[in-house]
Amino acid sequence: MRTNRLIVCVVIFILLGCHNSDENKLNVRIDSTNKANKFDTTLIRVADYTGDGILDTAILHITGINFISPLSWGYDLWSKGQIVFHYEASDDSTSDRFYADSNYVGHCRDYINCKKKFFFQELGLNIDSSTYPADWIADFMKSEKWDAITYQYIVDSCGITDNKEAEFIVDSIASVIRTKKPKLISFLESAVMQGSAMIFVKRFNRFVPVYHE
């Protein structure tokens, strides 16, 4: 039953993504309990993540035995009917106990409230513009070209085997970041760890990392 509802919602939001209106940002939460009585929640947000003026659909899926057990989560970001970003996190068993520390998440008072704040406010589809300065990232990509995360990703994940071509692509992305200041997105890997800053690269139809601390 949950699968059917999720499919319907995804179809609706992908269709909404065809409308050119960045103001039409929607948030939906779908809660479901399966036969094993597991915690199973999906959050959906519609926004222009790729920067092309067309709304995209971000889906966050959170599962676990129950809410007070370690949880697993994953992101899927859909643009024009295709997944352009995917991230699957392992369960937070190593950090789950830290939600009881109000300083771990911040501005919350106990385990339950701090965990809710992280999963449904901070982690919950808050994939927003990166806070890293564009010029700084471009300089980093130029200076660390061969060792930079962008070069390695292009070679390992995008099928670019020629070193000179990969170097040219890195230079081109750095130039776009410097001159056009495009939207860079990032996401939380945990309450205390920021994920990679990424840019959407049309050639590969996916988000490519440009910096990671």
C-alpha cells in the first residue's frame, strides 16, 4: 500500500517539476508501518536543484526498527524523470546515542526531540545552496586538479578515461563556478558532517562533487 502511494506522489511531483516556478516549493511527509512494524517515512520536496528553472523532486527515505533505534536513510533527486543524484547512508548506530546530547544537534532538549529535529528539519530534504564561496572552490579545483574530488569522480564514475579530457572537464567546471556562480548544493551526512558541495553537469546528467572537507 505504501509503495503505491509513494509511486503516485512521485509521479505527481515529477509532473509538477515541469512547471517553471521556483516559488512552488512543496513538502510532503508519508508515514507508513509495514507488517514488521518498522519505522518507515518518506519526505518529498520540490525545488529547482539543478538551476535550470525547472522544478526537481527530492526524496528522502528513512527506515528503522522503530524511531528510537538507529535509522538508515537515502536521498534520490529526480530531474526530468531521471535520477541525477543518489546517496544511501548506512544506519547511524555509531551516533544514535549522541542525540541525547543537546549540543550534538543544537537548539533541542532531549533524545527524541533532537532526533526529530535532525531527521525532519535538518536532514529532511534541506539540500540547499552550498555555503562555500564560488571563487574559493574554483581556486581549489585549479590548484588541486589531479587530486581533487572532481577529477577522481569524473574518472571513476563518468567513464572519462583520458587524462587530458578529464583535466579539461575539471577546468571547465571551475571556470563555470567562477564566472557564472551557479547553484551548488550540499547535504548532511550526519548531524556533524557536511557532505560534498556539488554542481549539476548537464553533460553527465548528474551532480558532480567539487569539494569535500
